[in-house]
Amino acid sequence: MVKSNLRFPSLFIFVLNGLLASDRTMSGAPLLPDIKMDIQNIVQTTASGQPVLKFSTWTVNIGSGPLELHATTTNPDGTQNVYQWIYDSDGVSHTETFAGAFAIVSGRLRFLDSADYFLKEITAGNGVGGIVAANQKVAYCIVDSAKYTTQPPGAPPSAVYGGIGPGTYPACGEIMGVSVGWADIYPSTFSTQVIPLTGVSDGTYWLENTGDPLNRLVESDKTNNTTRIPFTITNGLSPEIDVLGKGQSIPNNDSTPDTSDGTDFGSVDVIIDRLTRTFTIQNSGTGSLSLTGVPNVQITGSSDFTVTLQPVSPVQIDNPTTTFRITFNPSSAGLKTATVIIPNNEVRICSADAASSFIS
């Protein structure tokens, strides 16, 4: 009788579980970055014979974890897919979220649409108005340029992502980022750090720096991604406002409504009728016209007159007109009078009235 022994190779077996869920969780609290923006060294100067505003910007990470980006697949157009790594509290485990397809410029990975720079109107009560000038979708190679003045817990003593010294990772390579308590600094000498001022009138405006405007990044706080600083422009330019009704200029401080320019609305049936008229604001000056009221066009006096379409501000010299509409909807018989106020660089006031009649 022949006996045989069956031998099986040793097997090491363990079971894995995974769950696809709408809300991802990690084994501990995620260490999220939190970028805030800063502006320094603002100066008005000229470049290529044109007036410009130059400034330095800081992208500071004050969060509990690094802002870390990893380039992976190269696409047919030469861009690389980039993922943000979010570390767990153990400092090793991480999740990955797609941040976008980023460009390679001169062999360096760039964080596309890193920031938007705006010059904006300052409206009544230090409000924020329309965009006067801009430099949008600035692309950065983000690195550890310098330690921030405040060092949160977990801030490394030396650069991790390029920047000063070699860092753990080469600057602008396939892994880039900003460590906790560090800042990525772009000085005013760089070509990207500029807003053109051609056509901008003299005055004080908000200089605004917004980081990650397309919300590519996961952060603990998105509310501090924008910073604004007032800055006064001396360009030697000024606006000149003219308000037109029915194609005719309405004199400033006009207190005599006239049918020829549409400020006299005439008689309107109090029961069934309303009348809407369109007026034009024209800028015939040498610089941008800002409508600084909130709202831009205001009405005092009879509430039977309302602004049903507000004009757009600013009114630039290369697109020198905008329109607004006023509707007269009489609530009772009798003469109704209202004053139209348009706060702006020159301050202009005009009047309008109309007679309403009850027709039985």
C-alpha cells in the first residue's frame, strides 16, 4: 500500500473591511490646514510706462496640519493631477482629496488659481464695492518661505517644503506645501505681484488679497482667506458724472422736474397704472467713476417712486455708461415728489416728481 502525504504551503490570512460612505472619517481628528492671507510693502509705481500697484503677499498656515499637495498622473495636456493630503492626528495616516490639474512651468509645479488680487471701491460705512482693477488667478509654487510671527502647536523648526534651506522636499517639486506656522511669501519684486492702475481715478480703495478663490483646498476655516487694506491712489485722473433722461442731460442739483428729460413723470392712473423710466449715468472724465452709495441710487421723499434697477459700478472710461430705472406707482391722488441721490466721486443730486390722478 502506498501512502502519500499532501502538503500545503503555509498561508497567512487576514480579513480587510472597507466602507464607502458619504462622510469620510479617519482614525483620529484630521489635522487641517488653515491659510490666511496678508499684504505688505504696498507701493504705487510704474512698469513699462504704465501706473501699477505693487505689493508683497503672504500665505500663512495657522491650522493644525500642513497644507500638502502631491502631484500624481500626468495628463495629455502636460498638466498633473494634484491631491491634497490631510493627515490624521497620528501624523502618518492620511486621506487624499483632488485639488485640480496643475501646470508645470519651467519644470516647476504651480498651484493654479492660488490667489486673486483686486482693487475695490470703498462704499458708505467702509463697505466693499465693485472691482476697479484686478490681477486674477495668480499661480504660485507654494513653499515654506519664512516662519510666521505666531507659531501654533506642531510648527516644525525648519522648512519642510523647499523655501529657505533645502527642506525635506525640493521647492516646487511633486510634493509642495506650507507647514504649520510658516508662510509662503511672494515679494513685490515678482512680476505677479502687481495690479495695473490704468484709468483708475484718484481716491482711496480696498486692496484685496483672496487665497484659494476656487475653493480647491480643504481647510478648517475659509472665512480668513481674504484680507483688505485701504490704499490711496494718486493717478492724476478724475471722473465726470452726467445723468441723462430721454437722451438729455439733467443738471446737477436740479429742483425743477421737466418732461423733456423724463424727471416729470406726468399723470398716472392711481388704480391700474405704473410708469417706469430708464436713466443713464455717463462718465465723461479721465478716470473711473465710483458710485459709492448703498444702494448706488437712492430716493428720498415719496415712496411712490422706487428704483427698480440699480446701475453697475464702477463706470470705467472704456465702458462709460450704465443705466438705472425708476418706477412711479402712485398710491393716492395728488402731486408726488421725490429726490434722487447718487453718491459718487463728485456727489450729484437731482429731483423727480409726477402727478397722479384717480380716474373713475
